[in-house]
Amino acid sequence: MSMTVATVTLSPSSSTNSTVPVAVTLTCGTAHAVIYYTTDGSPPTAASIKYTGTPIMLNSTTTVQAIAILANYNNSAVAVGDFTFIAPAVAQVKISPNGGTNLYTPATVKEVGRSLSGRFLE
């Protein structure tokens, strides 16, 4: 009877964030198993990236897939984590009087936008 390696645990298991980066760690409950992972959508194999214990830093929407392998054991099931990033909302600048004379120069509007969101409005 052949044993199977425990499924890899991703932490966090998945997320939807407006901030980047997100650090993902991988662990396996089977001692001495080696973890391999992908971030390109392909299924992981022993030829994939070997996890070294350093968190995987994600800066964009990514699916992480991981397996654990140990000699004389069946490979683990594939663990999958979906990490989605949503762009933060940009503050809207309203200029009054509505339909009236333009009282603000483009530079002034940029300064107002920066003070509201910490970013320039283009």
C-alpha cells in the first residue's frame, strides 16, 4: 500500500486585495516532502519552481498551484490559490459652479486630487 503526501497549504489560501504585494507561504504536513509551485497557470510538476521557504511575493492577479513530492510516496493533490488585486478607487474631483466659468487651472485640480488620494489625477 502506497502512502500519499499531504496536500500543500497556502497561506493565505486566496485573497482579494487592493494592496500589493501579498506574501504567500507554502507548507506541507508530510516531513521531508519537497514543494513545487507555478504562477503561470500550468499544473506543477517536479520540474516546476522548487519552494525554498521564502514567501512568494505577488504583485498582480495570480493563481498559485503547488504540489509536494516525496520518494516512495504518491504526489500530493494540487493545491490552488487565487489572488486577485483590485485597483484602489480614485477620489472624484467636483468643480463648482456646475456649468459655470472654469475657476480652476489643471494644476490646481491636480493638487486637489493629490491631497485627496495621495496620487496625481491625469
